Amino acid sequence: MPERNAENSGGRTGLTRVDELRKEIRELEKVNQELSERVLELDMMYQMLRSVASTLDLGEMLETLKTHFRSDLNIDRYAFFVKRGEEDALELQGHFGLAGRVRRNLKLPLHGALRQLVRKGRHYYRDLARTDSPLSELMGSEGSLVVYALRSTENEVVGLLALGRKAPNAFSKRELTFLEKLAQQLGNVVGTMLVFERTREMSFTDPLTGVSNRRYFNQMLVREFERARRYGRALSVLMIDIDHFKDYNDTHGHLAGDAVLRKLANELSDSIRRTDFLARYGGEEFVILLPETTWDRAVAVAEKLRRKVQKAQFNGEALLPEGKLTISVGVASYPQHAEDPLTLLDVADRSLYQAKAAGRNRVGTLPREVPPERADVLPDRSILWAPDERGD
């Protein structure tokens, strides 16, 4: 009997040991599965961060992200907002799958519930049908939504990432953890890009007027000229100079002159298309690129600008020779007047000189039929839209 009990006890011990081994194997398999999933997650994050960090251009980075979120993470709705500087708003920069038509340059004011969300850092809306989130109208009224505030290495809010799926409660705890870590890294990347963007803008921007500077204009001139030549499109240049600006500075001082330059830059900027390009060329000279604009249309634009400036009010202008602050404008167009960008600019400058010589406050241009090689001597008919002829 004792021997049988010993055998039974040994059998139970053996079974117990087998069960323990089976349990350990299951646990090891579970750990191995978790490690495999973790490796896949790390690889995915590495691939995403490597691709977005390969450029300093925000637009390129957002296009790359769009592909990853749609194909690798099965996201149905995606919105990427950027916060620039001290602006108290988030600007939509990249998106797909959003509800309804998204207007251009959409901005969400950073206050109320949205400000609280940014301060919190992350929020998961498990069912959008039950929330009045400020993003719910944009992201759709159904499904689930997770939102992350993006912060730079200096802990400044630089953006907002919103990801949605059509099904409610569609993000697992593991996915939320992965996305939170990804958002932390994206915040660092976006912060660096915005610093680079600001630095680049400073190098291309005239500090006094806030418009582009001569260096950036020269780059844009070459780029737009090559595009116009390649596709057979028109391109025009307006060269603008303030009349009697030295007299104004001598009378009122350079601070007053700086205020005039800033106001004129605003007047010109408000009067041109988004596709046009305004720059301060130097001193009291400004220049405007008019892509896909013919000679006739460019002359009309120049006259519109001249009239607008003449009607505007500038402090101290009554003491100027004409009693008003005015501008003269030179016009040149491709392909009529030039076969290269430098000649096009030179013709615009010569046309401006002729407008000045003819009495100022007018638009000067080469006649449409005069080729560039005859631009050294301009006939009287090259002066158009003189104020006395128009009844101004």
C-alpha cells in the first residue's frame, strides 16, 4: 500500500511538473509574441521617423506622414495642425478623410475646450457621436478620435495631431501608447522644422517692410522665367519707385520715411493676387512678379497700383512737390521684351526711368512691338497712362 501511494504521488508530481512546463511554454510564447509585436512597432516608428526626418520641408514631411497613417496604421481620418510663433490658433496643414469640404488655410482658435485639450496633451474620444469636441465637426460625427498635442524639445506647443477611425472605440491601449510616443517624436521634428522655416523666412524677408527681399526675388525671377519659357506662358515684371522720396526723407526724417515704406508695401500687397510676388528691391524701389500675365494686363495692373497709391493718405505728403506721395512704374513682359530674366528686369528698370523722366506718377513701358535690342532709345509713345492724359 505505501508503495502504491508513493507511485500515485510520483505520478501527480510528474503531471504537476508537465503542467508547469506547459504553463511556462505558454508564458514564453506570450512574451515572444509581445516582443515580436514590440519589434514590429519599433521598426515602424523607426521607418516613419526616418522618412519624416529626411527633409526640413514641412509640406514634404506631411505628405510622408499621410502615406504612413493611411497604409501602415489603417487610419480613416487624419488632420495635422501647426501652431506658428505667438499666433493663438492652429492652422490645418495636412489631412485626408475629413467630413465635408475643408476650406483653404483653415484655422482653429486655440481657446476653450481646444486649449484644455492641448494642455492635457492627449485625449481619446471613444465615440464621437457622444461628444461636442471642437474637432468633431471636422473629423466627422461618427467613430473614434484620438488627439495629441505636439510639443518641441523646449516644451512649446507646435501643433496638433488628430487621428480617427470610423468605428467607435477603435484604438487599442497598445496603439494609443505607440501613437503617444510617435507624437512626442513628431513634436521634436516639427519644432526643428519651424525654427528652420523662421530662419529661412528671415533670410528672405526685408526686415523693415515684411515683404520679400531682393535676394529672394532674384531666385523667384529665375524660377518663374524658366517656368514661363518651358510651358509657353506669359510673365511680367513691374518696377516701382516712390516719387520724390529723398525730398520726403530730408523734410520729415528717416523714421517717417520708414513708415511710408511700410505703408506702401501694405498697399501694394493688398492689391495683387496670391500668385503674384512682391519684394523690396532696395531703397524706395519695389518689384512685382506677375506670373501668367500678358503685357496688356500688366500695364492695367500697374495703372491700378499707381491710382491706389495716389488716392492713399500718407503723413506729411502735402509738403512734396506735387502735394501727394505718388509712384512711377516700369513694365516689361516676356516674351515681348526679353529672352532671359536679367534682360526682362533691365527693360522694366529702363521703362521706370522713362516714366520718371516724363514727369513721374505714371506707368512707363516699351511699346509691345519693340524688340529688346532697340530698348536703348525709347519713343515718346512708350509713356502710358500719364495723369494729365487720364484726368487724374
